[in-house]
Amino acid sequence: MRSVRARQPMNSAAAVSVVLAVLCCGSPPRPSRPANARPAPADTAPHPSVPVYGYRVVRMFPHDREAFTQGFTCANGLFYEGTGLEGRSSIRQVEMETGRVLRSRALASPYFGEGIAVAGNRLVQLTYTSRRGFIYRADTFDSLGSFVYPTEGWGITHDGHRFIMSDGSPTLRFLDVESMAVTDSLQVTDGGHPVVGLNELEYVQGQVFANLWPSFIIARIDPRTGRVMGWIDLRGILPEEELARVDVLNGIAFDAMENRLFVTGKLWPVVFEIELIPRP
């Protein structure tokens, strides 16, 4: 099953192709265009001074192949996962070592589950196009209510003070923890150019890590300025024979207690614990 977001505008996919080209080969050409034309894909290319990171796989953990992962995080020594697709969406509490689902709650149709975040004993879940999110107790998954927001819902994370959400555009929005109202927003840029396709989010040691949909690339974003501070290139992390059976990278989790970083994706058979390796 391919990504349901295939119906999104093609500039996202084109921009990703330029990002990949830059990671491999350096700065791309910038084609000329009329002054009133839409920004070309090259306008989202990484700035040459931004560092790029590869990875080393530390460990692998089992992951449910049927999980269409839309949100992924780590808390209290457990994975929390949000899955998508209408009629199949859920939130899950997962044992790290075994991949066993310890607790699950289905999301009623027609909602399409998206990103999740855990803050204290609250778990927040976005939905794709319904513009409504849901709040649960993180330990029992009992419902605590819902909230609305003005855009599509893609990814969400928590920085210790507020929620931060994405909608696939270059904009990150900040939500008050109590009211869940949008209080501020920020444009994500690299070298002054907007970065599109911001998807699943995770707050990692002062930065927002964002999957760049639809790719194996993660942006490291300064949440104070919106600037991309680095790129993580995860191409090659899945064996070639798996690529036809899975969908895109779409899960980042950080264990702050143990300083461990995990990644997975939609329908992936594995959660990878990785170490980031700066490239020369």
C-alpha cells in the first residue's frame, strides 16, 4: 500500500528529490524562472553550510508490519504509536524489546489517525483532514476530550512547555498545553528557503526532528528560529528487498533518559535504534 498522501501537490516530492541530490552531490543548479512563477523545487534545497549526518544501527526491535505508523514517541520505557487509515487508526502502547502491543484504542471512522505526543500523563492524537485532535490518559487511554485546529494534522511533539505540530507545509504551529489553542507559528527554512513536507515530529535535545515527506530524510530544526540546523540521511537503512513491501519513513522517537534515538516507518518490520554520524 502506498502513501495516501500521493494526492498532495507534487512540489513536495520534487523538493525532496532536490534535497537528495544535494546530500549526494552538493549544491544544485538553480533554474531561472519568471519573477511571478511559483518557487522552483531548488528553492527548498539544503544550504551548503548545513551539516549532514549519516547513521549507525545500534539495535533493531520488532515492529508490527500491519501498523501504518503516523505518530511515534517514547515515554516511561515504552513506545507509543499512532496508526492511520480510515477504519484502522489507533493509538498503541508497545513494549520495546518485543514489539508486543500492551494497550490499544481504536479511533472511530471516519477519522484518519496522525501524529501523537505524550506530555506527562496525557497523550494527544491528531487526525489528517478532520481538523480535530483527541486527548487521552497516557496510562489507560481513557478519553479526556478533543480539540480543534485550523489545518490538516500531520505530526506533533512536546518540548516540555508546549505542543508543536506540522501540517505538511513549511509551518510549525505551537499549541498551549492546557487549552490546545494555537498560540504561535514559525516558518521552517534552510538557507532562507522554505522547507516543505514536514511530517512526523520529535523533540530531541532542544531541536525538532521532522521527517521530510516522502523521503528517508530528517530535518533538525531550531524551534526558536525555524532554521534547519542539520539533515539526517537514512537512505539504505532498510534492505533493498523490503522497499517494495513498505511505505515511507514516518516515526521518530527519543528516549531522553537513556539518550537513545529510534526510527521506523509505515508498515516497517523493524524499529531501528540509531547513532548519528557526522559526514565530512
